[in-house]
Amino acid sequence: MEQVVLLDDDGNPVGVADKATVHGATTPRHLAFSCYGVDDGGRLLVTRRARTKTAFPLVWTNTCCGHPAPGEEMADAVRRRLADELGVRATELRLVLPDFSYRASQDGVEENELCPVFVARLAGRPDPRPDEVEDVQWWSWGRFRAAAEDPASGLSPWARLQAPLLDALDDPLLAGR
């Protein structure tokens, strides 16, 4: 059973819980991550969450999200999820928003995460697991940023919050440099 790290309001670990029991109407704060992955041409890999997901099914979002296992290094967790969900690997991986945190809810399921954000250069052709990812598309950063500004775009709430913060960084990977 996959476990997540529970956190107090200051981001300190206070325990673990089974992932399957964490996401609900009152989700405890827990540790997660988001990753934005680009190919050598600077295109962003955007994913549509699987319809079977408890939280935010069929929502378009960043390349991947996940939870580090207790004791797992965050960068190792990002690499693991990229490989497990999408069949790709990160040839370059950087933490760019270490303190990003958010709460969001949809259809009675809440997210409540301290969610550091990474950017990665990806290698390999995406081969998404259908129980995790419904669809994938390659977008320009400009298209993603425009979707984040449009409340009707169907983009995940965390991606809509992260996009302007990432844009302000002028990151060379996201800018296609």
C-alpha cells in the first residue's frame, strides 16, 4: 500500500497514512510534488488525469504529480513517477518552487498539499499508464500559460496557481532555452 507523509502547518512530518485513505472531504496536509517536463524542443508534456483518479479525474495538468514515500528523497520520487506513469526519464531535474502549497477541492474531494515544484528535461517517448493518465499532449509554454489564465480551460487548480509563479522565474527549460 502506497503511503504519504503527513505534515503539520509548518511543513514538518508528523506521521504517515495510506494514500487511498488520505484524499477525501477533509484531506490532511501532506507532502507531494509537481513536475513540469519538456523535450529537447522546449515543448511541455501536459497530461490528462485518468478517469479513475479519486482527486480531479479527467483534468488537464502538468507533466506529473505524486507523493514521496516516507524517507524517499524528493528528486528520486519525481524520477520514479515520471518512469512509472509516463515511461520517460529526466535527464535534467531542478527544484524551482520549494515552498509551493495549496488547497483545492472538486466533487467533494480535497487536495491539501505542500507541493514543491520541479522542472525537468525529458528523454524517451511517453507511454502513459492508463490507470494514471488518460491522454498526453505536447504544448508550448505560452499555450499552457494562456490555459492557466482561463478559468474555463479545464486545467488543474494547482497548475493554474503554479503557472504564473513559474512564468516569473523565466526558467530556461520552460522558455525553450
